[in-house]
Amino acid sequence: QSALTQPASVSGSPGQSITISCTGTSSDVGIYSLVSWYQQHPGKAPQLVIYEVTKRPSGLSNRFSGSKSGNTASLTISGLQAEDEADYYCCSYARGSTLVFGGGTKLTVL
Amino acid sequence: QVQLVQSGVEVKKPGAAVRVSCKASGYTFTSYGISWVRQAPGQGLEWMGWISPYNGDTNYAQKFQGRVTMTTDTSTNTVYMELRSLRSDDTAVYFCARDDSSGWYSQAYWGQGSLVTVSS
């Protein structure tokens, strides 16, 4: 099972919106609405920010939103803030009852 | 509050085995599964497998089949991950993570991570 494809880096200025893509195949993202997104600050454990493509965990800012089209899922962060600077990983359920992560995207807030 | 507390740093020689523990608290232990995810230095996340503390069912990633064993101890609310035949590329931080209430395919709570270094 190959890793999902994410851009290595994205950047944006405070207040702007950014979108991170996550491209899979017809064996994972394309056929299951079970994509999660995680935020990871340096030296810390990941934190769930989106599950089941579009749902936010309780208490999480509504500046985070998710979507999916075909084999590509996306995470959008609106009203960018300095504390959003982190690594972001997508993860999908895949055929064969397994989970596959993306390679990660480093978000820089300019 | 939900907490997952992992064991500490391990240094192992190639060919050896390592066992990492993950002690859970703050919820009903048998109601949620635990996944293990590792992260090599400067690299991304990699899912290793999952275990149900309710009945001991496991689901290992194909890459680790035959080399990893996950177990639970319901008397101490602890999950264990043993990785055998260690190689230098097994050097990583190993995280345990609890299922989200929506299902095992999302992890809502994470341990602090356990660094395993494999070096001769």
C-alpha cells in the first residue's frame, strides 16, 4: 500500500486561507469516506483535526474544514493564524482493512 | 480526562526485540481500540497496526506481519507493542493512539511517544 501524496510544503499569510491536497487511489481515498487529518507541532504527538472527510472533533476551531473529490481529499484552513504553523498529515482507510498516511505537508505562516 | 502514557527511551542492537507499553486512563479501556503509529527521524507517520482490548483481536499492517505483536493487559489497562528482528531503519518514535468514537480509522488521543534507537 503506497503512501498518499501530499505537497511537501504550503505557506500563507495571517488571515488568508490555504488548502492542502491529499491524493490517493481507487483503493483508498476514492472509495472510502474515511479520511482523517492530523496536525503535528515539532516534538509533539499528532492531533486529530478532521475525521470522516468533513467532520471536526468537538471543540476544534471551525477554521478547519475538509472535503473530497474523486481520489483527492483536501484540508482547508481559513483565517490563518501563527499557531497553525505545523506539519499536517492525511490518513485514509484502505482496501484490506488497513490505514495509509500521506507523506505530510509543512505549513508555514509568513 | 483520557491519557495514554508510554514507556521511555529504548536503545537496542540490530537483531534484538523491543517492547513498548502504553498505559491508558480516563475511559473504559475495553471500549476503544489502540493503534500503533511510528515516525522515523524527520519522516512522516506510518501505521503499524491495531488491537482491540475488548477481545484481543489484532490487525497488522502487511509490512510488519510476522515481526510485530500487539497485546493487552486488562488488569492494568496497558497495551504492549513488541517489534522483533530490529534493524537500523526501525529507529523511530513509536506512538500509541486510541480510536475516535467514530471508529478505529481515526485516532482521537495519542500517547507522548517512545523513542526507540537501533544501533550497534
